[in-house]
Amino acid sequence: MSDLVPNSADDLITDEEVSCVNRLSKEGGYWSPDLAPVPPSARTWGLRDIVSLWVALSACIPTYMLASSLIEEGMNWWQAVLTIFLGNLIVLIPIVLNAHAGTKYGIPFPVLCRSSFGLRGANVPALLRALVACGWFGIQCWIGSHFCNHLPLPSPSVLSETIEMQGISMSECSTGVNEFPNACQSVTDSLQQRF
């Protein structure tokens, strides 16, 4: 059983209660396997897993870029690290409060929002969350393609000689546009979608 499941007998949600809720919800038309509460016996994540996820989300390339830009603007290295740590700590508090009910009852965010916004109104915060995820996906892809675009590559003359040695004329495959940044963007997009 997960460390996030409450320890007191009064707050413990049983597998039977979850299966009863799932059975009754199927009749209402607003149920799907993705939105169904997860019974305590099927919950495999504990505190260690959630902390590991948070650390992995906090220690990423945009964080390093932020720290380097803070240092460039005049902060010491320890001030930049402290600023980022405090920012992550401030963001952590509402995220933990928001996630508490989901981990306690085994329900996803859209189902949790139904108690505050109603069945149809819960779509608004879910769509806003999806919009933020799309924006963050775009930022990550831009950073990845920017990195790929600055990789040290052979000079264009060496590349064209290599391609022409394969029997392909450079005039046939050149469009007059530098397509390497677009290729980098495509590669990082597909890698992020894959993983």
C-alpha cells in the first residue's frame, strides 16, 4: 500500500468502495476507465516516487538556463541557486495541496475539479492545464532544437562532397533555404512525443 494512503481507519478508502463508485458511475455516462478512481491495492506510487518525479521536473535544462541568466545579470552562483530553490518551493506548496485529494482518493485532476466546477465546468481547468502543457512542450522543443542547431558539424563543403560521392547532386536537393533548424525542430518534437 502506498505511503500516501491515509493511515487512520476512518479515512481509509477500501477497494470495495472504489468498485462500488465505479459501478454506479458507469450508469451515469460520465465515467471512463481513465477517469475512474484507482483502488488502494492498485496504487503503486509512494512518497519516494513523487519526490523523484518532482526533482526530475525541477532539475532540467530550462532551470539551468535560468540559473545561468541570473548569474549573467549579476547574482552570485549561490544566490541564483537559492532563488530557483525558493521558486520551486513556492510552486510546490499549491501543487501538493492540489494533489492531496487525488492521492488520497485515487482520482485524477478532472474528476477532482468536478466537485468545484461541476461536470461541464470541470472542462475549463482541464483545458487550461492542457494549454499550459502545450506551451511547456513548445518551450522544451525550442530549447532542444536550439541545442541541435548549435552542434559542431562538418563544413558545408565537406557535407556536399560527401553527398555528391553518394551520387546525389546538391543542386537537386537544395531549396535555397537553410533547413537544418527545421530538421532539428522536427527531431526534438518527435523525440518528446515518443517519450
